[in-house]
Amino acid sequence: MTFTLRPMHRADLDVAIAWAAAEGWQPGLGDGDSFYATDPHGFWRGELGGKPISCISAVAYNNCYGFVGFYIVHPDYRGQGYGWQTWQHALAYLGDRQMGLDGVVAQQANYQKSGFEVAYRNIRYSAQFSTLPEPQQAAAVDVVPASTLPFDELTAFDATYFPAARPTFLQHWLQQPNALAAAVVERGAIQGYGMIRPCHQGWRIGPLFATTPPVAETLLRQFLRHGYAKPCFWDIPEPNAAALALAAHYGFTPCFETARMYKNGCPNLPLEGIFGVTTLELG
């Protein structure tokens, strides 16, 4: 049988998301529309005799930056070279763009062979609450729905903490069903924003961007109230010590890790303001 790679249709992405859930990656229930709209040409699946056996995404945010995710080979077909062909196809699509990925521990050495370098670790934390702990240093500010903010201002704030502006992604991301997207505004300027959304086994926090730890905690408390009494998952860049301290204060414990890796250069991001990664699949 011949192995072929073809672009995904929107329905194919649901299969990839189901595979990611089976791997324990906890994708959000409403992530698919946001992902696919960002770059409909950046998703592929590998087929053997018409049967799907691999998938990958290589989403181009613009002509300078892209992100690789959903790199999965069905367990029955691993170690037979299909993954390598899938991988090479995705990298060819992104070309000479600067590109990132979140690599699981078992694959990091292989990614390094393709020119990716480790920048830092992202640690996933989980917790479940019956009652919220007392605040550590939450700010005495109002939290507003992100939908009430001028979209161009929100996009500009987001781009401070991400290597590229991503208006198409955010337009869909912030409208996910049953999610809560919220922001803090002081003196007419956005000081932080983020979102919590339902995933396959509870809730995922991300992004969580803030100018100060108190603003981040204020938003975090809002999200935890929204995801009350169900498991919450939160991906934190390890260099952000204030975020790790918040996680410890609220009883979160580490359950998974990846390495944020980049090829063709590493973007200079203010990691002290990235309290929560948006998504491990699209950055």
C-alpha cells in the first residue's frame, strides 16, 4: 500500500484532536474551528490505503513565523518511517520561517536533529477545587469580558506576548462555546487578559498574559470560579517564577511537560508576562 499525505478538511481535524486527546494532551472541546481558521492550508493527514495513520499541523501566522503541532502517528504504525515523511512535509510548508513547537520529552532529541533548539520548558499543572484559597496578592481591579474591548487593542496586547499578531486566531478563539475570556483594564489600557475553556477532562487555562503578578492572579481567580469543581489544567513557562508561585499557592501540581523549541532563531518574548501558554498545538 502507498503512503500519501493530503491536506486536511475541517472534519479531518476532529480526528487529529481525538488522537491528541488519546495521547493525554487535553485539547479544548472547541479548539478545532480556531485552529483551522488560522491557516486552513497548514494541516495534513497521512493515509495508508485510504486509512488515516498520521497527522501534523504547520500553521503559518504570517510570512515570518509558524508553529508545528499535532505531530502524531497512530500507535500501530510507529517506527516505520511514516512519521518522518509527515514531519518533513510540514517543515517544507513553513520553509525558512522562524518556527516553534512544544516537544514532548521523548521527541526532543529528534527535533534537535531537525534544527530546533530548546528555549525553556512549559510545565502543565493541574488542580481541582472545592473552595478557592485566599488570595496571594490579587489586584483590586475590575475584570471585564474580553469581548467588550476594542479588538485591535486586544490583538496588539496579545502580540506583545506572542511572536506574531494573530487576529484571525483570536477572533475565533475568544468565541468558543462555554469558555470565559476576560481582561483587566486600568486607566484605559489593557493590563492583562486570558481565557478558560472546556477540554476533554475538565478545563484548560490559556492564554494568561498580564503586566503584573497581581493582575494575573485576579484573572486566575475569575477563571477558577468559572471552572469550579472540575479539573483545571494550566501550562506555565518554567522561567516565569511568579506564575509558578501562583500555581503552588493554589495547590496546582505538575502533571506533564514539554520543551518550547524554536528553529531559525528564538523570539525575544517577555516571559515574565506569560503566565499561561495559549495552546501547545498552535503556540
